Amino acid sequence: MAGAAKEMSEANLDSSLILFSMWTEAVKNFAQEGKGNVIFLDGSVEGMQKTMKDMMAINQLNQNTKK
């Protein structure tokens, strides 16, 4: 990867493109190999907190319906 970053900077390209490419490949892999799982792509702290609250609420609902 260091070699690729060096080549990109020598070509006056932004090396963050490598990270973006890796991220998009990972998302592609999730979509291809996922078995109905949910993927959350919001990387903000607020988004993570909201997602955790939502998931805990769903879990609580599921536990209440099992009783």
C-alpha cells in the first residue's frame, strides 16, 4: 500500500483515494456476501449514539414480546 500511495503522490493525485477505494470495496463485499444483515454507514458520533439507542429499543421490544 505504501508503494501505491507513493505512486499516487508522484502523479499529483490525492492519496486518500486509496482509502476511499478500500472503503467502497468493503461496502461492495458487505453487499455481496451479506446474509440479510443491516449495514449502518453513518460514521458520526451522533449517528452512532442514535443507532445504539435504536438498537437497544428494538432489543427491549423483542424481549418484551417474548414474555
